[in-house]
Amino acid sequence: MSGFNVSIATAIKRFSNNIDFLQPLVEAVSNSLEAGAKNINIVIFVDRTKTLFNEDTNRISGYKIQDDGEGFTPRNRESFSTYMSEHKVQIGCKGVGRITWLKVFQQIKVDSYSGDEYVSFVFDENFSQDKFSVKKNSTSKRETTIQFYGVRSRFFEQGKHDLRANANLDEIRNYIEENLLIKLSLLKSESIDFNITISNDNGDSTSPICNASLRSLDKIEFTIRDSNSKEHKFYIYYTFLDNKKSKNKAYYCANGRVVEQISDKITFTCLPNNKSSIILVTSKFFDDHVNDERNKFDIPQSENNLYCDLSWEQINFTLQYEIENILIKEFPTLVQDNDKTISNLVDEFPHLAKYIKSDTSKIKNKDKILSASRRKYEQEKEAISQKFKRLLNTHNLNSEDFYNAIQEVTDMSARELAEYIVYRQQIITALQKLSETNDTKEHRLHNLFMKKGSESTKTTHNTYDNNLWLFDDKFMTYIYAASDVTIKKYKKALDDVDIYNMDYRPDLAVFFSGNEKAFRRDALIVEFKACGASLDQKSKSFWEINRNAQAIRESIDNINTIWCYTVTNFDEKFKRNIISLDFAPLFSNDEKNEIYYRFFKEINAHCYYISLEALLADAKSRNNVFLDIIKKQ
């Protein structure tokens, strides 16, 4: 025998630590199948130690696999003793799977009756070819038993951590079936019988894995041409389950085993009637590019890689197309939903309509289309901006290229405006939610207009730092806005006036240049009350708004007109209070007509009580004018 060409301890260190606790079990079952076993019996050893809370841990402390395969024949012993043996390489064996055993367990005991021999040995870090004990087999039975003992400290250390798998037999069964599904399905398609039973050391068992328990998989073949014009064959094995769970299990497979999930790289759509799917993709290309641990591929993400002529980008592009073809064939109604998906996306994101409508996928997936459209929008916006800057630097402003660039900038600006209008619609929707639920938290209402504690000036103003347009678009031309900030702090922003030491804190105060020549300023003052606030809380707004308006007029020079707004939800009692204070109803787009007005001559202030519903109705009406234009374009 040639023996290991590296020490086992060195081989273990070279292996990744990204080994799942149950992977040695899968490797052992796979070995049994490859050895021609028809019957495989698994016994799980359970640690039932009580915890501090008197609960069973029910963790796996080890397991035993017994099969009727060919066993440890001389050739198989030679292969087992040779690291990276090429024995059985034609069926996907890498000759390193047993190293994963020692990544999880310290010791594996083997007893094998094969032909006229009985072979026994212990596989651990000190294993060598002379550890095999070979005796004459006095019986005719063919049986191999492999027992795994001594969980390594990286998975379990008493009193510190416990990363061992749960001893739930159904979960263990599902894990084995999922990870070996492609191998088991191929055996089933070749009418090869097998029966895998799973029980624990207490005699409990779960349903076996066998031909009858496995669902038959359909199969299609497709090819991908790499950068050297070499064609690689790929196979998709698939089935659909009517289990109402709407789950997609999709994997890249190699050497007859599951390696990686596909779902994070391929976009899947919800299937009709909440059906689920199982999709397995295999290829010799995958077999050649899987790592020794069989849990990762050495395939680059994109093209032009020196070490691999095919990339995930190429594979997944074609795979997405093939999967969509399968789904259309199986569920023709998915195509009928395409127009609805596109229409809904354009309604929700009209500024992306150009990119949404250019999608060429056979099945329109909302998340995928939206993500791609946003990416194209940002890329085109940056490209147009850079192109326009380059043309400006050439000083050739009469060229046809320059006029074309101006048109591109104009078109992109229109889309940017549309993006802002969509944002405004989202703010309206959020406020409508507060109104409908009669929310009792004032800060949620307040912050949607302008974040509490924030200030904004003409020079620092950002398009999205407040939503004063909800009152009127004219209020967006302010020189200074403050939200829940004391009046005495206004001095810094309005440094050309004399402000007294005022500690009053209006919910919102906004200043405008009403008359530049006469240096007169107008002001907007707002008080917010939670939609679900009590009558007493809402009634306080009357003296609060008047107090703040008077304080601002007395504290700040050159104040001309003051508009005062109180925003909340109305009920009948509150409306009676408003009317008793000589407020008169005004016209609104809201059918409830919940806007009331009074002019206070003594402080020269126009005061309004406006329900949130009425405010939103007016804002929505103005916004819809823009939305209608955008959708038509």
C-alpha cells in the first residue's frame, strides 16, 4: 500500500473549517451508496443531558452507519489509505471525503465483513496503513459498520458552547435527502433499489428514504459556450410540489451531491397556488470545479478570468432563461401576469418607466425588474452628467452633439423630477396611514413634515430634508426653517435681526423674504397634535399657536405676514370647540371640508385649523397633476 502522502493531521488542517456537523454523515451514506449498498441503517446517539432549565439538550453525540455494500476489500483499503485516491473518480469521488469525518469527530471505528475477510480498524489522526486488522471471515455475510465518536471541541465543549446538530430524526432525514437528492434521484431513474433507515439509540425511528419515498424529477439539458468556444453541458432536474408552502429549493450540485444554493443568485417567482419547487443543476463542469470539501466552487463571478473559462455570470444568465422556460411550460398563467406586473411597477415608480418597460425577461419578477431599473437609471444619469461636462469643456457649444446632450440632460431631469414626485406620494401615503389608524404618537406626525430638532437654511436646504410642500409649494422657498427649536436659537440663522432670549419652542417655524426691497419677512408657524390625541391636548393648540406667533412678532424685526397652522384629526367635539372660537369653514378638496380660518388682527396672523385628511387631500390633488403627466410620458 502506498499510504497517505501527507499526514492526516496536516490534511485536516488544510481542510476548511466550514464543515457542517452532519456532513460526515452525508459522506458516509454517499460512500455506502457508491459501494453498492442496498440497505443502509443509521443509528443516532443522543446526548440527553439536562440543562439548567431541566430541559433535554437532545443533541447528537455520535452515530453509526451499517450497510450491505462491498465493504473494505483490498482495493478499497488501498484507496482509503491513499489521500486523494483516484479510485471511483469516474463516479465523482475525490478521495478526501473521510477527512471531513475527522473535522467533526476525533475517532471513527470500522468493522467490515467483505467476501472472505473481516477488516477492523480505528480511523483517527494517528491512522496508518498498518492499522488495518484483517482476519478470515468465517461467515458469508457482507456488512460494514462505521461508528463516529468524540465530537471535537470546536463543535462542543462542556459548559462553554454546543454547536452539535439537533437529534430530531425528521430533520436528519430531510438533511440527508436534500444533500443527496441528485444521487438518489439518479439511482431511482436507473431502477436501482436502496433503503435508508434512520433511528436513535432509544429505538425511535422516522420514515425511510427509498425509491418509493422519492419524487421523480424531470430533466432538461442545455449547453453554454465558454470564452474558448468550448461547449459545456448542464442538466436541470426539477419537480413541483402541491404543498401550499411556496418554497423554492434550488441547488448547484457536483459529484452527485448538493453544494450551494441557487436562490441567492437566481431570481425565483412565486408559483400559482403556493406550489413549491425542487431544482437541481448538475454538470461535469461543476464536478471539475468543486472544492475538496464539496461545499464551494472555484468559479469566478465574471468573465476574463485566467483560471476559468466560464463564469457565474454566464452560467446564471443562461440558467435563468432555462428555468423561466420550465416555469412557463408548467404554469402558462405566469405569462398572463406580465402586463399587470409592468403596469403596477410603472404606476408605483413612473420615473423608472423607461427601464421597466425595456425588461426582456419571460416572467416579470417585480423585485428583479425594479432592482435592474434602478441600477440602469443611476448608471445612465451618471453617464449623461459626465458626457455633458466633457462637452462643456470643449467650448464647442454649437455642435450637434451638444444639442443632443442638452436633450439627454432634459430627459434625465424630467425623470429626476418624477422620482421626487414619487417620493412625495410616499410621504402622503405614510401620513394617510397615521390618519387612518388615529395614531397617538405626535412625534411620528411631526417628523414626517420635518425632523424634530433640525434646522434648514436657504444655503443648506436639501430637497428631502422636509416636506413643507404639504402646506403649499410656495413654502419651499424659505430662507430658514426650524423644527422643535427654541426661538432664541433663530438668531444665528437670522443674524440681521434682534431676537430676545425666548425659550418658546414652536413645533415648526419657517421664514420667507416677503418683500426683498423693504426687507420684510413672512413666517409660517405650525403646531402638530397627534391624530388620536385627546380633546384637551388638541385644544391647547389654540393658545400655543397664538403665543408662538406673538413671541415671534415681538422677538424678530421686520416680520410682515404670519400664517399659523394647527394640524391634527378632527372629531365632532373638537370641531365644536373650533367654531366656538369664531373660526369659519373654508373650501377644501376633502369632502369633509375640515379647514377652519380666523384672522387675528392684534398679531396680524392668519390662523388655520386643518385636519390631516384635508391637508393630504389638497397635497394629493396637486401631486396627482404631476403624476398624470409623468405616466402619460
